[in-house]
Amino acid sequence: MFRDQENSFQLFLRLLAVQLRHPTASGELQGWKQIKGRFYSKFHQKRMQELTAIGLSNFITLFLTLALVADVNDVAGKMQDLLDLLNHGLMDFQRRTIIWKGVFALMQVHEHRQVDMAHLADRMAKSFNRTCSEFSQKGLDPSLRHQLWALLSIYVESSQDLCENSTLLHLSQAKLLASGYSQLLPVCRETELRTVFNFIQTLLAKHRSLYKRALRQQEEGVQQIQSTNMAVLQQQYRDIADALWTHIFPYVKKHSMTLTPPPTLADVAAGFTFLALDLPSTPDFTRQQQTFSSIFQYFGPEDSVCASICCRYLCHLIPNQSFMDQLSAECPAYQSGIVHAWFRCVMQTYGDDDQMQELTRLVLRLPEMEIILHSQHVTIEPSDNPETVAVKFIKAIGRHFNSLQSLQEKTEFRDQVLLYYGNVLRYMGPYLKNSGPAEALRVGYHMVGCMVKHCTKILYVQSNPRSLLPSLMDRLVLPRAIYNPEKTLHPAVMGVIRDHLHLFIQGLSKLSYKRDPFVQKALRDILQQYFHRFSVKSGSFTSGQAQANHPLLLALSETMSNSPSTEASLFRVHLLEGIRDMYITLRSGSLPNRVTETFSFILELLRRTQTSGQIARDTPVLFATVMEYQLLCDLPAIKKQVSEMLQFMMESCQQCPDVTPRSVLLPILRDFLGRNLRLHQSRTFRPFETLALLYKDLIADLIPVFTNAVLEVEQKRGVGADTQLRQAYTSLLNQLGQKGQEQLDALNTEQHDQIM
């Protein structure tokens, strides 16, 4: 008779259930009325209040047994009336827990017997709301908070069980989505939020599945579903949706903008999007519901939503073809919005991220992406990470823009690309403010640097004061702090500037740097602020390399190749002009600060340059200044540097006379001679002697100029031949071969005639 572990009370309940099942099943209610009268009369207010926790548990178990085999509404109503006799305000948490579990168990009985549970759900929701209000109080004692959450988690998890076990969600389950959730969610911790969101996800998925099934059956002409009228059923579904929109969605929307929302929030947001798609709002539906497209715009392209949420959210939606078809019909520009969201996520969800990898795979299937990438013959490898894919995409955008012919095409494509990129400074704002994390700064500077390098003509139009490029330069490359000698940039920020400055310079090189005031100022400020900040070779701040190139060397790397473009070559000349004017021009005979470092940079540039034509093109810019140093500076280190530079330049000019012929160099030397001979006398010929060893024909072409200059100086002095000056000139002529000897003979003859 007894079962294992069964006590006498449990045996009694089993026997009672057996006895009651047969009469109630056959419709004989007289026996049930007699039995329930006996049971009900045993419980009055005093006895209810005297019940211990075990007694209360037995009381609920008894009524659950009766509900299973008798009139469930009758039993549930009486049980609620008796429980109302208790003073819930003074009740301990153990009894409250027993009651809450018991009421939810009674709801499961209602579900099992397909009886509406509105009266139970209403009362339970009120208790839940009161508990949520208590839970949300500021300064709550930790132990009390723990006890309250134990109660609330029972409510949430039991509601989830009810929904999972429900066949149609048509028994007033909507009432369990009480207003207390609006108070509960904002004060939940992450683990607590996970519990609530798991329930909401379950409910959204169940609701969607059942609602779509009901629609299919309605289309097939089915009027009744398990004795439930279709109109009533749909109203129940709308009630659930109404409660979700009212009490849950506002928090989901708001919390998505925080820095670290739980990943499940994205799942819930996707569920709401499908809810709006499947169950559109009606004219009398005036609460929080939004259209599916507006929800998509918010959680997808909207920049204020946390990037990790946006990424996970889109991974739910893009694979759903039905959703994408509807979105395409309602939002023609949806692809640009998705690409924009993906681009932002790449910049903000740095590091290894499987979700980001999946989103990248999905975005690459979009027709807009395929058109741009395929038109530029870009190959995406399976091993490419999102950052690599984004950089390839940026390069393809730049090439595609340059391939367009008409102004209208370029204008339209520029608008499209700017939508892709969005407000990149906003994406990077928190990382710049906090000077980290280092990887976030690296990814941000790398991406924006590639944008500037490859898409600079998209980012900047001189006639448009709202162009993006100036703000990028001001915020990322030339922030205010860099101009203030009393302030220093954080080492992490200085490091990423160093490692990516060359990309920004290369972008500026593609603009009108000789005419546009903005570009001129930007390049001038870069040279002023960064040229001496970094040595030619030093440790990289962010890459961890033992040696890293100076940003300007990297910026000019194309000009070091065997076949530099004309555009790059001319820009190199322009930069060298700036370096010359700022850092090596002699003023008042004094050496500029750190001139040896400047010469080290120039020498490194010349050493790395593989084509003599490029060095020949550089020569007119540096030639006169280098000659000045040969004349005026006696410091061995500098003397050695300028001699090596002269050797590079003269050899290159001889090898490439079509690039820089002697006719270009001769005026420079004539001017140098004219400016210095009267002042420095015989010393002026020393640099020319050095040049004669390197490029004899060039100096030989100047023999008439030298002779006239010497005679003119002597004439102005009026004391005859200047012995010291002529000795220096003679020394130079001795190095000029036949032409030098002829001129020397002529001078000697002239001097002899004067003596005679």
C-alpha cells in the first residue's frame, strides 16, 4: 500500500484523489460537495495564521490534489480566499516562497486542464509588483535583497515554465507580464537580467510560433482550435504582445545603449523585431509598439546602441530571408544601414570575436558589398579577420570612386560611402578619452588611417565646410594638447599616432597641397609637431617591434621603389621643401636645433631610395642648403653628413640628366657663388672643390662664371690681383681637367701681361 518514501499524509492524499476521481468523472457532484464542505470548514482565519511552514505546505498540497481531480475553479477560488486570511506583510520569506510556488503549481493545473487562470495571475501579479517595488528601493540591505530576488526568480522561472508547457498561451498568461518588470529590470544585476531575459526570449519564441500557426490554420479555414475561438485566441496573443511592449521593450531599448549590456539583450531585441513583423500594430494599439523597420533602424544602424549588441542582433536578422524581404520593401537603403553597422562594429568590437566574424560573413553577401568588391577584383580569403576585410573594403571604395567618370556619379557614391563610415570620431571617443584599451586605439587609428589614405577625396571637398577630413585630422592627428608645451599626450595615444601617421600623410598627398590652405596647414603642423618627436629608428609604441620607421619615411615609402608614381614623387619634393625651410635653413649663421637628426632623416631617405631619378628630382630642393653647410659648417659630423648627401645627389643627377639636367643646377650654383664670394672670399671655393670630385662637368660649365666673379671682386677692391682668392680658384681649376687647365693658362697669361 505504501510507496517508497511516502508518509501518511501523502498516502492520504493519494487515496483521496482515487476516491474523488471516479465520482467527478461520472458527473456525480454530491459526494464532492460533501467532501469539500468538510475540508473547507476546517480552515478559518485563526487556524490559517497558526499554520507552520510545514503546515502551510501541506495545506497547499491538499488543495492542489483537490484541484487535480475536482472542480479546479472552485478549489482555486477557495484556496485564494483562505490565503488572503494571512497577513502577508508580516509573513516570513519561507512562507511567502511556499505560497508563490503553490500558486504557480495551481496555474500548472489550470494549464493541464485547459482552464483560464486569470484570477490567479491577477493576484500573483499584484504580489509580484509589490515585491518589485520593495526590491527597487535604494540602499536595500544585501541580505534582504538576496531574499527578495529568491522570490522574484521563482516568479520569473515559474512564468517561463508555464509558457513552455502551454499549448496555446490562451489562458490569460499575459497577466503575468506585470508592470513590476518596469521597476525590476533597471535594478537587476547581470546574472539576474539573464534570468529575466531567458524568460522573455522563451515567451517571444513561443508566442511567435503559436501566432504563426494560428494564422496558418485561419487561412486553412479552421474556426476552432481546441475549442478556442480564433478571435479570442488572437486577442490573447495581442494581450501578450501589449504587455511585452509596455513593460519590457522600453528597458531593452534603453539598456542597449549602456557600455556592457548582457548578450541576451540582443536576442530579446531580435525577438521584439520579429514580434513587430508578425503582429503589426492596429489603429487602437497606442502603447510602446513600434514598426519592425524602426526597431531595426535603432538596433542596427543606430550608433548609440552598444556595438556587441548590434553585432549579435544583426546576426539574428540577416539570415532570415522573410525579414530581409520585408525590410527591402519598406527600407530601400537597408543595405547601406547594415554596412554602416558592420563598419562601426569592426571598429568597436576589437579582438577575436566569433560573432563579428559571422556578421562579416553575412555582410559580404549583400549585393552592395559584392558590387563594390567584385568591380575592383577584391578577393576575400576565409582566413581574413573582420579588420582585414574592412581595410580591403575601404581600398575598394577608393578605387571605385576614382573609376567613376561623372560628377553626379561621384557625388552620389560619396554620399553612400559617408553613410557607410558614419561618425567614426564618435566610435573612437571613449577610447581617446580613456587612452585605451591599446587594441581599440590601434584598430580605430588603422581603420581611419586607411579611410584617409584611400578615400581622402571622398572625405574632403574644399568647397564643403562640413567635410569629415578636417575633424579627423584635428581630433586624431593634431589634437589641441599637441600644441601646448605644458601638456603631453598619453603614451598610448602618441604610440598609435606614430604607427599610423603615415596613412594620414599619404591621404593628404592626394589633395591640392600646394593651393589648399587646409592641406597646407595640416602638413605644416605635422612637420612642426612630429618631425623631431620621432627618431629615424626607434621602438614602436604599439606594434612591439624592436625597430620602427619614422612616420615620414613610411609616408614616402612608394617613392623609394623602382617605379614611384609622379604624384608620390612630387609630394616627396614638397615635403622636403617643408623640412628644408623648417629645419635646415641657416639663419644668421647659426645652426638650427637638432640639425644632425634632420640630416640623418634625409640621408636615410636617400639610402632607401632605389631609383636615381627620384634623388635627382630631390636635388634642386636641397642643393643650395647643403652647399651652405659645406661652406659654413666645420663640425665633422655634419660635414660628413652633407658630403654623403652631395654624393647621392651628384651621382643621381649624372645618371638621370633628363630628370635634373645641368641647366637646372647651374643657376643654383651661380646664385650660391654670387651670395658668398664677396663675404667669404677664397673659402667659397671649398664646396666647389668637393663638387668637382663628384660632378666635374657641372663645375666645368661654371668656369666663365667663376672667372668673372673673381675679377669682379678684385676690381671692386681696387688693389689688383687677390693672391689668396686666386690660389683657391687655381686649386679648383686644377681639378677640372682640360677646361680647367685652359682657364688657368688664360689667367696666367693675363696676369703676365698686366705685369709687363
